[in-house]
Amino acid sequence: MSEEFKIEIVNPEKSFLVKEDVLEVVVPAFEGEMGILKDHISIISFLKPGIIKVFSKSGDENYYVEDGIIEFKNNNLSILTSAIFSVTDLDKSKQGDLLKKAEAEASKSEISDQAKYLADQKVEVLRSIN
Amino acid sequence: MASLDDLKKRIASVKSTQKITKAMKMVAAAKLRRAQESAERGRPYSEKMNNIILNLSNGISDKENAPKLLSGTGKNKVHLCVVMTSDRGLCGGFNSNIIKKAKSYFSKILNEGKQLKIITVGSKGNDQLKRVYGDKIIENISFKESKNANYFDADKVGRIIIEKFEAGEFDICTIFYNQFKNVITQLPQAQQIIPLNNEEDHNNSDQSYEFEPDEDEILNNLLPKNISTQIFKAMLENSASEQGSRMSAMDNATRNAGEMVDKLTIEYNRSRQAAITKELIEIISGAESL
């Protein structure tokens, strides 16, 4: 029996990634990392900044996301996100830019606890990519 | 009758106008292709977003305490209308069509004795509306400096709307834009985004979802995003429509200019011939009288 399912990542501008031969996806869900295999129960959840790991027959890929929402249904995983970057494409300067932005956000004093938490997450994840 | 010189000048000026309209048409055609592509590429996102929200709102157990962005404030007093137009003119009926649609909606609302607030996106809409509804316009947003519609701009508009909603400044929000159907047809649309209109309540998915965290929190997180997404969709459709509309308008203008040049050329030749004939008659009758 095949253990594959379909993943589709879309951002507002375009369909970012479509793959049919995915074995496992690990997403940074809001309440902790979550691995999704075939025949997972239907679930809707949203993401915090982190790395999406896609394991597929045609190779593994990592993506950095800042936010998003995932829906898994009938072995279709849809990830909607407004900011996503492939880790391999993420060069030093781009990463530095994002990091600077996140750090500036995190150091603001008047933001809410949740926004602060998210910004801290961004900083942490971006630093860990190196 | 205009003199020969005047005619010649007019022909030259119509010809140069034709050149301009022709160039504009080509530019619009090139831009249209890009705008159309991005409109089509943007559709999956907003469709999926809609789907998820539909599933979520079907799954929500406690309708009374549903987030206000979904269920509305329960009142129907103050209407906020977001009129999205272009920043540039010379695009046929593109802006006027949106404005016409919006104006008929405005007068309906005002006749019902409700309060009206307007946000204009794009300077052309503001220009046309401020004469009649100037006192109702509370904000004017324009993205002249951004070349293409991008999500960042849409998000800005979305945030403004949500801020105002949370401050209780309005109950119902409707956006006006042109939906791109094809190059010659653009349909002006009025879409209600707050509260979310769940008319197509096809409850086909009995499948229950697992939510993490719970429905309310996801909805609270998702609904503001959905507003931005809908606005972004409207912006993409609008920019495709604008280019399409401009292209057909400029095509017409080029054709009209061609017809005008033909007509003027005939007139020019006729009056040239008339002048020659007149001179001949003068010479002949002069010779005869001798």
C-alpha cells in the first residue's frame, strides 16, 4: 500500500509547491511541531514561524514560514501562508534582512504578548538556520 | 470651410494621437497578460481560504459566541463601502462602472436611512466620488508607487478595515471592484466581507475536523487574514480588468483615429481640388472676357 499523500502550498501570489509523492510533513503548528503522515485525521491548525519539513520520494525539502494555516483532509494537505521561503534559496543577505526585521519587531515595547512570542520565534528560527 | 493648412495640421495631430493610443494599447496588452496570470495564480489561495472558513464555520458549535467578523455585530446601521478603482485614467469605462455600481448602492443605503462611510482605494475613484459623497469619505488610500498589486498593500487595507471594525465604526463592510471575465467584459462586483456572507451554505462535508487549538482561536486568527485575502483578490482582479479595459479602449481609439484621418484626408484632397478648379475657372473666364 502506498504511503504517499498530496501536499499543496499556496501563497497569495501563486501556488508555491504541489507534490504528490509526499511521505511525511512536519509543520511548526501553533502548539508545537506536528508530523503528518498519510491517513491523518482531518485537521485544521495554524502555524507559528518555523521550518516546514517535507519528506518525499523525490527528495526532502525545507521551507521557512512566518505564518500560515494548514488543512489536512482526504489525504490532501493544504498550507496557506503569506510568507514562505525555501531554505536552500535563502541566502545570507535575505536571511539577514528577515532576521533584522524580526529582531526589530521583537524589541518593540508596545506589542502584545502573542506578537512578542511570534517575533521571538522568528528570531530563534532564523538564527538556527545558519 | 477650413483652410488647407488647417486641415493639414489636423491630420498631423490626429496621426500623432493615433500613435500614442496605439502604443498605449500595446503596453496595456503586455501588462494585461501579466496581470491576468497573477490573477489566475492568486485564485487558489482565496478559494482555499474560503473553503477552510466555510468548513470552520460549519463546524462551529456555539453560533451565539462566534467571532464578530463572521457573524456581524447584529446591527445593520453603519455601512462601510470600500471602493477600489485604478490610479490612472484612459481605461474606458473601468472606473465609471465601479462608481456607477457603488453609487446605486450608496443611494439605496441612504434611502433606507442608514449611515454611510466610504474608503476609496485608488485615486480615480476618489476624484469621482468626492464631488457628491465628499463628506462620507473617511479614508483615501492609493498605491501609486507600487507597480503591481501585492499582498503587502492589500494587508495594509485589511488592517485599516479591521481596526475600524474593532473600534465599532461600522457594522457591514462591502467592497466594490471589477471582476475580470475577459478582455472586453469586466463585471463590477459588490462583495460583502463583514460579516461573511455564507449564502452558499453547501453543507456537504459531514466530516468533522480536529482543531488545534480550538475553533474560536483559529477563526479569530484566520478571519482578519481572510479580509486581506479578499482585498488582495479584488486588487488582482481589478488590475487585470484595468489593463483589459484600457486595451480595448485604446484599440477603439486607434481605430477611430484611423477613420478620422481617412475622412480628413478626403476633405483635404477635395478642397485642394476645389481650389485648383476655382483658379482654372478664374483664368478661363479672364481670358474669355478679353
